[in-house]
Amino acid sequence: MLKHKLLRHHNLLFGFALGIVLAQTACQSQPTSTPTAPLAPTAQLLPTMAASHVPMGETVTYDQFPPNSGVHWPQWVNAGLYAETVRPELYIHNLEHGYHVVLFDCTTHECPENLRTELQTWYQSLPKTANFDYAKVVVSPAERLPTLLVALGWGQQLNLTTLDIEALTAFYPVAGKIAPESVAP
């Protein structure tokens, strides 16, 4: 009985969070006036893979790249900007906990000279989460991305061909809303 109530409560929360994401997407794609610049691209809602842990160090093969859900290591990385690539097996645990992960690819795509500085400034400007004293964001270089930047939330992906601070900022508060364990650190 209790399990049924918890499942129903979880389903209601998921439906509510999905409704918020869809409503924001609809608002972004239906401007009330003609914008002076193109609208920021909207995030895609993608199918999620089951979340479970595999032993640390085990390589996982994902059905999509970059992955936005799935099996992962039982450890996560601290919030912040990384100089070295954060492995998906780590950052997926962050996504499961409601983080926003921003990947950038300077090997396949031409990067602005100040990309890292701009991302660091953006990260430092973000509001801290209500329950924690930091912004739940991981920024990491990556390779083989479809666009220069890819922002991820659990089951969500935002592809950006240029550094679009407004789009990243708009994605930040909704990215973690549907994560299975968004109240965890």
C-alpha cells in the first residue's frame, strides 16, 4: 500500500516536472513579439536509461552520445569547471542527483579563445541551490559532440553551436527537475 502511494506520488511529481519543462519549451518556441535575435534552441526530452551502479573503473557503453542517463559509477564529481574530461560514468551520477552538465568540444569544433573563461564566469554567476551552498553544475571538455556545447539534464539535452549564456542560464533551473534523486548532493 505504502509502495503504491509512493509510486503514485513519484509519478505525479514527474508529470508536474515534465509539464513545467514542456510549458517552458512552448513559451520559448511561441514568442509574444518578434525577437531581434534568433531564439535560443530548446532542450530535447530524450528517453532515459535505467540508473544503476557498476563497479568503479568499469567502462560502460552507452546507446547515445553524450549519454544523459544510464548505469554509472557509485561516485560523482564535485561541481565546477574541469580542465580534463569528466567520464560519463561519473557525470551521469551527477545528472541522477539533479545536476546540469555542460560539455564543450574544442577538438571537433572551433572554440572561441575565451570559452573557458566565459564558462567559468557563467558558473560563478549561477544561484546556489536551495538545499546546498553551490550551483549543481559540472562543466567539462569532451570529444565527438554533435555541437560545440551540449548541456545535459537527466533525460534532457540542449545542443548549442555557439556559447549562448542565456540558453545555458534558462536551462539550468529546469535541468535537474526530473532527475530521480534531485534532492541528493
